[in-house]
Amino acid sequence: MTSRVIPVAPFTLTVFGATGDLSRRKLIPALFHRDLDGQIPDDAAIIGVSRRELSDEQFRIFARQALSDHIPAGELEGPEVDRFLARLSYVAADADAEGGWSELARRVGAFPGHIPVYYLATAPHLFGPICERLGKYGLAAEGRVVIEKPIGKDLKSAVALNEQIGRIFPEDRVYRIDHYLGKETVQNLMALRFANALFEPLWNNAHIDHVQITVAEALGVEERAGYYDTAGAMRDMVQNHILQLLCLVAMEPPASLDADAVRDEKLKVLRALKPVDDLNMAAVTVRGQYRAGASAGGAVPGYLDELGSSASQTETFVAMKAEVENWRWAGVPFYLRTGKRLASRVSEIVVGFKPVPHSVFDTNVGPIESNRLVIRLQPDEGVKLWLMIKDPGPGGIRLTHVPLDMSFAKAFKVRNPDAYERLLLDVVRGNQTLFMRRDEVEAAWKWVDPILEAWRGAKEPPRPYTAGTWGPSAAIALIERDGRTWLEDGA
Ligand code: BG6
């Protein structure tokens, strides 16, 4: 089965930080894949910018290497690689100095009629200076700017950054990426909820017992320890990816998939989150930090060893009980969990339904488990609906809990595109539905700030957990106190 591909309008994409990690691992491979599928028009241009002095040819060599590092060799055999590389050129420029900017303006100006897109794949402290220079060199008019987290480290710094960008680019041309929104299964959550009549009548506190959102990683922080130590799991994962997932589960049906219709509904969810502060922090949050342990069959060091410091209190794990205080969700806990160096890499949303009100069966038929809808983001993207059925056989009724299992890989024989493929072209299409609006980012910080503040004031450091496990035992206690249990693979 092949997917439908509609070419986008001609664009000139300028990538700042073009020789960095994000560009190498994600942007260049994503653009190539879209080009391979014929979605990028012939005259679209990609300009790499960074401080390094490189010729166009040297940048193409860099990009060719990025492709061979991240794309299976079989997909790199045709003439498409050279066609893609021919789109690339390079300008050396410094965000904090004038050199190179006139040349960049000349290159972008060579493509009149193109949609100018500026992707800031740089350290966040450069977002402001780059935007200012884009304005100064006449590049911002009509241009769209793409930025990615961290968008600030708290509400105050996020507001300051948004102001700085907003002085040059109006909100309808600012694209704040949360790459989780570009994941296939996350978009599928909207399809499941709003393209089926089945779920929406049940999607409320009358029928849903609780929701679990887990984003677990098996890897540690490794060479990113420097950045990670200034962030921690709350800023790195909860403030953005996990809250966005929560919003998509909890939001009211928007009137359309129009960007503001969807983002208005997400914003209402963020504003309805029950505040967590030093009064309830201990009851509803658990933070942890991994110690040495085992992963993928080998010994792995602890966080402090990777960081090379014994003093850090940065959390590498968070478990929380969140509540959305509105009519639809009152009384339904949303258990959130994320961490590095956990037992396996799995991201999923489990919607746990309430038990049947009364059993008509004899007690010896076995327990009647509650229905669950499991939306698996990765790996093995798919959806499972757990139901009770009769165990097959002639010997009378025995009940068993089984999943209706829809694995996307098995059902659709297509490559699962990377989130950046969708998101990059949405910028060109001018579609902001899957991007975070300024007020969403700020509302998320408004909820997160008091939690971070309460943790700072707490006497206890993050709880240690052994690498390769499911986090500190307090995280298990957090949910078991409520008579529920974390579900891995929804089971
Ligand atoms: C990033 C975080 O935003 O998401 C990383 O900064 C994390 O720490 C990554 O590893 C997880 O993304 P994915 O797509 O691999 O689940």
C-alpha cells in the first residue's frame, strides 16, 4: 500500500545549526525522504548555516554522510541522492555577528516567490539574536520561523523568549515543534477519537476509571548529560511531550482540525490542570535518579557517573498523578510516568475503563477485568482494545481478557515516517495544527513551575532507582495507593 503524496509549494529552507546533531540525525534524513517520495518541488532550496567555514561542496559531503548514517543503504542507491544534494548550499554566519548575513540575504533573495522558512536548530539562547538579524537583513517579511524546545526553563524565561521572537515574527508564522505531535500514533489518537462514533460517548468520568501515559526510555543521558542536568525529566519530557499527549486525550472535540480550534481546546485542558505545589507535591509526585544497573544485558553506569559529578539532584524519572478539573474529567486520575534507563523503551497511553457494574457470572469463571484501550506510540505502533471474552471450549463459561490487536506495521505495509517529515512540510503548508501556540507553552510552564519550586524546597533528594528497572518503588506505591497498577503493554 502506498501513501498519497501531494507536492508542497516551492520553498527555501534555511537551517541554522546545519552541522549540528538535530540537522544530521533528523532534518536532513527527513527532507531526503520527502524528496524521495516526490513531495519536494524541483526548485526548492535548502541553505545550511552555521559558524563553521564550509564550502557548498563540503556541506554536501556532510549531508551525504548524514544520509548514509541514518537511512538504509537500499534507499540511497538511485539518482535521488544527487538530486537532493544539489538542492543544498551553505553560508557561514554567526548569530552574534554581522559576517555572512548579507550573503545569506542574497541567497534567499535568489528564490523570489518561494516560501522562506527558517529552522533554528541551534542552542535556544541564539533564537532571539537570530530572529533579530533575520529582521535586520530583511529576511523576516513573509518568513516562517521554526523553533524547538527548550522554550525557556520556566514561565518567566519562556515569556521573555516568546516576546523576543514575537517582535520579529507574528504568532501565525511561529512554528514551535513538539516532535511527539508529529508521531503517527499521536495523530492517530485524533483519528480514533473523532473519526469513530464508538469512543466519544464513553470518553468521560462516567465510563473512564483512569488514564496512564508512559514514555519510558531504556537509554541513559550519555553524551547529553551537560544539557540534561540543567533540565531534568520534568522540563525535558513532562512540560512538553507528556502534557501534549494528555491534552490530546483530554481535550473536548474541536469544531475542526483548524490549528486554532485544536489549540484552543488543548489550552483549556492545560488551564484546568489541578495545581501541584508544596502542599500536595509529596502525595502526587515522585522523582528519581538512576544508579548503576543493567540494560540490554550489559552493565551501565549511574547518572552521576555519566555526569561526572556527585552533587546533582536532577531527576531522570518522574511519576505523577495529574487531574483535569472540569466536568468531563473530575475524579479521573491521569497517571504520568517518564524516565531514562528504565526497563524498556515504550511509549503508550492506556485508557482504563470502569468495571462492569454487576457480574452475572458465577465466581468460578475468573475475574472480570476492565476494558482498556491502549495506544502504543513506540515501538510497534498500534492500538489494542482489551476485552473480556469466553475462553473457547465445551466446558462451560470461563472468561479471559484478550486484546483486539491492531499493529500498524502488520496492517499497513508502509514505512512509518519520522515525525519531522510531517512537521517540516506542515511548516511549508502553513498548517500550525501540530505546533504549540505561545499560550499553550506558557500555560504548561505555569503548571510546571510550582512543582519544580516545591522539589527545590524539598529536603529529600530524588529517589534512587537501579538502571534497567521501572523506577523507584515509590512510583509503584503512588498508583497502588489508589488501588490501581502501572500497566506495561497495557497488560
Ligand atoms: C527529546 C528529549 O525531546 O525526546 C530526549 O529531549 C528524549 O531526552 C527524546 O530522549 C525522546 O524522543 P523519542 O522520539 O525518541 O521518543
